[in-house]
Amino acid sequence: MKQVIHPTWYPDAKISCVCGNNFSAGSTLPEIRVEICALCHPFYTGTQKLVDTQGQVDRFVKAQERAAKIKVERVKIVEARAAKVQKTNSDKPSLKDLLLQARKQVSS
């Protein structure tokens, strides 16, 4: 094994968790900070823990709320357009009606 190319190995690297748990393990870093460990992980504790380091959950919730509002507005717009089309279609006689009227005028 070449001596120059490998990183320094720390057999007793200090690992500290946000929950306050500290333990040691082998690593290439002398000190590691983690957010979840075996003492606070939801799989081991059976409880749900929300990990939100950069506001990702809040952004997701806001995006969902915006999408719901846009969806409601879009439905209103589509309904208004449909009503407008129906109104314009009811105001205009169909081609069949126009042809029948023309025949009546020609025969009279």
C-alpha cells in the first residue's frame, strides 16, 4: 500500500449527534457532526421525527398551498370560458337553421 496517496485514518473519530449522543468510530475525519443517530432515528425509536435542516418541509407545504389555490382559480377560469362559449353558441343560429330560413325565404 502506498503511503502518500491515502488519507489520514482516525480510529477513534468523535461523532456527535444533535440529540446529544456522542460515540467514536473509525473515519478519515477527526470529528463528525450528524443529525440522526441510532438513539434518535425513527426506525429505532418508533416515533416520527421531522428533520428539516434548510426549511425544505416549509417550502414544500407552501408550494402545495399555492398549487391548490392555482387549481381552484384554474377551475373558475375554465368554468367561465365554458359559460361564455355556451352563451355565444346559444345566441348564434346553427348552419342548419340558417339554411332552413333561406329556403323559406326563397320559396315565399
